[in-house]
Amino acid sequence: MYICIGTMHLYIFPTSVDERRMPMPRTEKQYPEWVQKFRKKGTTIKKRGDIYYLYNRTSRRVPGKKYPQPVDTYVGIITPDGVVRSDKKKVSLTDAVVKEFGFSRAMETLCPQGWKEPLGDGWRDVLDYIIEKESEESYIPMERPAVTELDAHISYGAQKSSLYRRIYKEKHIDVKELMILSKIYIIYIDGNRLLSKLTDEQKKLIEDLHLDMEVG
């Protein structure tokens, strides 16, 4: 179509039938009705595979960004029967410290009174020193100051041999057999102490020896 308005000439091109019928693009994903009903203000839904996940959505200012950035907090999995909410607390592992616990704790628990007495008040330092020599990743330095050396009059080798003999005599266990407990770890995280899962073999040995696996 050609239109003349004064000195201005306009050409108008008609829109094709295909263009008139072309639907406007959708800006939101469409989910099944049982999923869509959970799409409320302040939430967002994410799909991975055939599973739908519900998140609470907020925003926060980020330095260097012109607009607030979205922050999603996981709520649970959406199912036709409702939302299966997560009761697991998310924690950061960047500050977690993992130490050997089982063997060290067993040695503390099994230490005979007859071995302690000749050492007087210094028995704890000698025991800690022996344990830390046998288990370099022992949890003990996390609980109290590490012992870096013994008094000059105390022989490490003699005290270690004496301790092992007394444990065998009184508890009927070779210290070497306790090494299966060295795979029991303690995790320090967010001010908490967590123990790794025990194997059946570890559980049996702990029960047979009546070991105290509580952290003091």
C-alpha cells in the first residue's frame, strides 16, 4: 500500500498470514498441573531429569552487580502427592577437620592403672606422646596441647613396651589388633564433633572390649 501525505511518502507492507498467527514467545516454563500449583510468589521450580525441585527464592545485593541477584534455598522434591521436604541441614565443609579417633580413644580407654601409677601426674603426657607417635593424625592435639617431647628421664621405647605388655596382660588384646579402629574418624565442623560410620568388625571389637567411644 502507498500513501502520500504532503511531501512524505509512506509504504505500508501488509503482515503475512503466517506472521499474524505466530504465537508470542512464553517467558515461563510450563509444568504439569500438580507441579505448577506449587509455583507461588517467592518460590521457583527446577527440573532435573524427570524430577521437580522446589526452592524458596530471595535476592541480595552483590558488589559489582547492578541489580540484586537471586538466592535459592532448597525446600524439597515435588511429587503428585505433595512436596517431600528435606530435613537435612546443609553445612559448609571448607572448615571441616578430620582426625583419627578410634585407635587413639581405645588406647586411652584401655590404659591400665598399673602403668599410670609409676609415672605419677605425668602419665597423661606420656600416653598422649605414645599415641601421637603411633597415630600421626590422632585427634588428641585437637582436644589438648600436643606433647612434643618427653622429660629427659623418661624413655619412650621402654614406656611404650611396658604399656603394650600391660594392655595385653590385663585386657587380653594385642595393640596391633586395635589398628582396625584407626579407620574411625572424628570430624570437627561448625563447633560440632561427628564420628564416621562404624563397620560391623569395629562394632564387635568395641563391644567385646567395652570401649568408651565418647569424646571427653
